[in-house]
Amino acid sequence: MSYLTDEQAVQDILEIGRRMYQRGFASGNDGNISARVGENEIWTTPSGVSKGFMTEDMLVKVNLQGRVLEGSWKPSSEVKMHLALYREMPDCGGVVHAHPPVSTTFAAAGVPLDKAYLQEAVVLLGEIPVAPYAMPGSRELAESVVPYCGKYNGLLLEHHGAVAWAADPIHAFYRLESIEYNATIAMYSRMMGFDRPLTEKQVDELLTLRPAWGVTAGGRPKGREE
């Protein structure tokens, strides 16, 4: 695969951080972002800094074993989760983790986003399972995401938040936005007292679009019987 340059990775991380902060996806110093720049190298966000107010000098370059290669700041403790994702998926070029309020509510409830409400979500995003509870920044958190690698495009982290990955960090952020949007649709459906996903036949038809749209993972969201 082709990799971002160091300069592009840094600028992408800063831009995603600003968008994440503006969208209310991360309060305080929450969230973390990373971008791959080589087979064994990533840039990532620092610990203890608001994602809306980062500067270039705060970012940290590490290898996939977690050793700091460049930068004077301490990387986020949750970089272990990012590294696990990169090690398991050689084609992964960006990872974004945050606490968007609606999808994080589903994560707190332990409820996956697994119903096929929207056409584009079936094709581009797919099912979003819930990874089991683990302490933030722990080895267990990193291990909890590994079984889902290569099968899905993102996860809810039980009682924690959401994480998404893609071929580059910008598209990983787009997927995070889609997770939050689809969680919002699911929430409104419940509030309005109906549950009407696409039919099973419609889901099957939509899944045939994935190869042409360049989507290689996502699982199969649940439809309804006609």
C-alpha cells in the first residue's frame, strides 16, 4: 500500500482533531487519532491535550511496537489499541477513536448498531458490533478489538466510545461520523416507537454494491422479513 508523508499525516491528524472537537465527539482531552506513514511507523496524538487545540510539535511518531521515534510529548495511553489494529490489518492507514454522544450511549448500553436502516450505511459502513469492556489504555483494551479486525469497519467500545479505521485517517473519521449518524437514526427510531429496517432482500441487493464501491468489510446488518 502507499503511505502518507509525515507532513500530510500530521496535517490530517490536526484537521481531524479540530473537526472532532467542533462536532462534540470528544470532551476535554478525550479521543485519539493516528495515521500510518510506513510499514512500521505511525503518527499519533499526545496524552492530555484537547483534540481541538493541538499543534504540530505535540504529535508523536512511534513504531508498531510502541517505541517513540520522534516528538517530545507522551503518546496517548490508548495508542496500544491503535497499534493492535495496525498490526492486524496491514492495509489500515488511519484510526480514529472518540466518544460521540449517541453512539457512546449505545456503547454504554452494550447495544450494537446492527440493523439495516439506511442504504448507504449497509454498503459503506455495515454492522458495528460492541467490543467487550476493558480498562482505558490497557493491554486488554488492545486485545478486545483484535477479533473484529478485517471483518468490520468500526466498533463500539463497551462503556467507552467508538473507534473506526480505514485506508487513511480522513476516511476513518468519515466512518466515525457515519457511526454517530446511524446511531442517531437508530435512537430516533426507538424514540418514535417504530423499528423498520430494510428487508432482508434489500440488504442482500445492497451488499452486491460493495465490490464496486471498494468496500471489503462491514459484516451484514440485520434486515426484516417481509
